[in-house]
Amino acid sequence: MQIDGTYLMPRTNSTNTAPETAQVIKDNSSFQAQLEQASNKLNSTPTIKTMTPEEVAQRNKDIKEASVQLEAIMLKLMYNEMWKTVPKDTLFSDGNDNAMEIYRDMYNEELTKQAAEGGGIGLADFIYRQLTETDPHKLY
């Protein structure tokens, strides 16, 4: 076994000479220095950076925006699934009107975005509280 070029156990042969014994002592002192260095690294306290109030406010603002966007996406998926249950209008077209589909998709997107920004169904608030809550034992 070797650590940084030094052997943990001295190599033995039938004739130990003084230079080999000196090398073993040198290897042991080098290993001891490495062991002390590793121990010092383990015992040193790491510095923990705390966020400034401005950083916390910016992070919370970003979380709120992301929560509202996620709620808008969820609402849009829900609206799209609901529109699938509505029968196709065949009065003015054959029911496969791409322009109407594009208009409905744009309408749903804007409708759900406005709904989420206006409070929506509460999903954004719930996500925001979950991501910013500091007390892990608080029950909702």
C-alpha cells in the first residue's frame, strides 16, 4: 500500500541495512505529517455564507414568479383537456379548422396566465409557501 510515494509498511528483506531503516523512519514521519494535515482539514469549521436581505428578497421574488408560471402551465393543461370534451363546430367549417385551434390555444394561454397572476386556484401560493418556509414542522 502506498500513499504519495511512501509505503505504509516497510518493505522487508533478509538484510535490513541502515539506509533502508532511515528510509522507513522518513516514510513514517511523512505519513504522520499527512495524517495531521488531513485531521486539521476535518476539524476546521467551514464558512457558511448567509444571504443578505436583498438576496433573500430577490430569491423570493424569483420563486414567486416561477410559482405563478407553473400554475399558469398547469391551468393551461387543464383547459386544453377540458376543450377536448367540447364537440367540434361544424356550422362554418368541417370541424378541422386549424385557425380556430390556434386561436383557442392562444386564448387559453392568455386566460390561464391572467388567472394565475390574479390568484388562480391557489397552486402558486402553495408552491411559494413550500419553497420559502423556514419551519419544516409547520403544518398547512
